[in-house]
Amino acid sequence: MTQSQIEIQVVAALVAAACAIPGVFLVLRRSALISDAISHTVLLGIVIGFMLLGDIENPLLIVFAAGAGVLTVTLSELLLKTRRVREDAAIGLVFPALFSIAVIIITQNFGSIHIDVDAVLLGELAFAPFNRVDIIGSSLPRGVVVMGIILIANLIAVAVFYKELKLATFDAGLAAALGFSPALIHYGLMTSVSVTAVGAFDHVGSILVIALMIAPPAAAYLLTDRLARMIAYSALIGIAAAISGYWIARALNVNISGAMATMTGIFFVAALMFAPERGLIAQVIRRKRRGERFAVEMLLVHLRRHEGTSDEETENTLGHLTDELNWSPRYAHQTVKRAQRNGYVQLVSDALRLTDQGRTMASTLLAVR
């Protein structure tokens, strides 16, 4: 593995981890669409900053771009407060307008500059090793330095304001009652999202920023109920998607950011299918087991009701279950087998008899019903 390959993967991993941290809170707040908006509208801040500063490498561009992200949130909330549109519609109205203004400015004034629509959408991680800065006598990719600083800043912010973020995310009313300002916490989070999007923007493009901010946290949400674990899982899933996406892009000779974004979707689908509690397969298994348990309970209630009556010999037989409970012979046989394994019934020839344990369970079920 060459040094350039390692550096590309390091930049991608830092982007993934930095995006995952604020992305967790966006997913929990059901504000995932705002990441899409901010990742596009920061372009307007970059363009305006470049027009005023005249230097695309000026670090103050981050301030302009972050300001554009905050402006997006502010305008969306102003529209929301009119009560004429819903939150998703407000965001959908604001960010296309701001993004289109940025694109128009670029095409009209900066056609010869390396800022272009393709770079905005897809980025190009392959160039990351060539854009270098000198730090304490060492030459490092600019992406490593910028995204490393942003990742550390996000980690510090979450560590310092963890309780406030957690409380405002899950119960804004209680946060306000305890003296916290949910609005201030919200705008602080949106500023973090904006700065992270800006830092990642130049390297991976807006599409991958959106994918890394939403897909890994959404996958982590399916895997755990604990916030700290969700943040850790989200970062790990994002890093895994970034690294695997890089090697897939090399193998298929496709855009690196596009392959990484695809891998975030694949990891999410894997979590959606196989998550232990919330996965689709787990839900199917739970429904199946619930149905099997209910069938056994129906069997016990049926046997208990007819136990000791004149028609017990007719009703409490394996053959009669298909008529009485409308079960197929195969399903009736399987249900009786499950009841036997649990020690609830005994099968003597074709006759079904409750055990003491089965009789107690049946009596309990009848009392509840």
C-alpha cells in the first residue's frame, strides 16, 4: 500500500468520524434533511467568502460557509414559524434557493476557477495527497489537518455539552425547565454541522457529506438504544464504509466518494436487515414466535375448557384440532410438539392430556381473559 493510498483513507476516515458525531443528533432530532440543506448551501458562503477574500485557501472561508449553514437553518425556522409550511417543506424551499444562487455566481464569475459543479457534488479524494500543508516541520495532507481539527472539536463539544445535548434532544421542554436554552443548543449543533460540512466539502463533495452524516447514525440507531454507543457505532460504521468504499472504487475504477456513499447505504441496509432488535429479520422471527406462543396458549385453553366434560374424548384429540381451531394438520402437529417440549401436554395415542404445569398455565390464561 502506497503512502498516497494511506493518506486518502486517513482523510476519508477522519471525514466519516467527524460527520458521524453531529449526524447522530440530527437523526435523533428527526432533522436529517437539514444536513442535505447545509451541505449544499455552504457553497454560497464559500463563493461569497472567495469574492471578498480572493483566496480559496483562506481559513476564513470556513466562517463564511458556516454562516451560510446557520443562515439556512434560520430562514427555514422563520418559514416554519409562519405555520404555513411544515419543517421539511421549509427546508426544501430554502436550500435550493441558496444553492442555486451559489451555482449561478460560480458559472457567471468563476468559470476558470477550479470550483465547479462536479467538484461540489462528488469531490475528488484522489487529489487529497497533493494538497499539503507544513505542520511543525512535517508535510501533511490538508484534509488530514482540517478534518482532524474538526473531529477533535466535535469530540470536545460533545464531551463538554453531552448532558445538555442529550436532554435537549430527547426532552426540550425539560431542558428549558431546568434552565438550559434548547434554541442555543440547537444553533450550536447546527454550527457544528455547518463547520463539519465545510471541512469535508472540499475533499468529498456534498453527496458523501450527506451520506456520512445520515446513513451511519441511522444504522447505529438500529443497533443500540444508548447514546454513547450510538455515537461510537456511527463513527465505526462511517469509517468502515469509507475504507471499504475506497477499495471498491479502485477495483471498479469509479469515483471514490460515490463508492463510499454507496457503502454507507449497504451498511445501513445490513443493519436494517440484521440488527438484533430492530432489524427486519428479527421482527419476522419475533412475529413468528409470538404466533407460535399464541397457538400454544389457544391449545391449552381449548384442552382446559373441555377437560372433565362429556365431550373430552372427542374434543381433546389431535385430529379434532383441525376442525375446532381451524388449523391445518401440519400446523396442529407442530403446535402440539411445542406444547410437549414445554411440558404442557402429553399425547397418548390421539388423545391430548394437560400436565399439571399445562393445567396451571391454562387456568392462568383463562383467568386473565
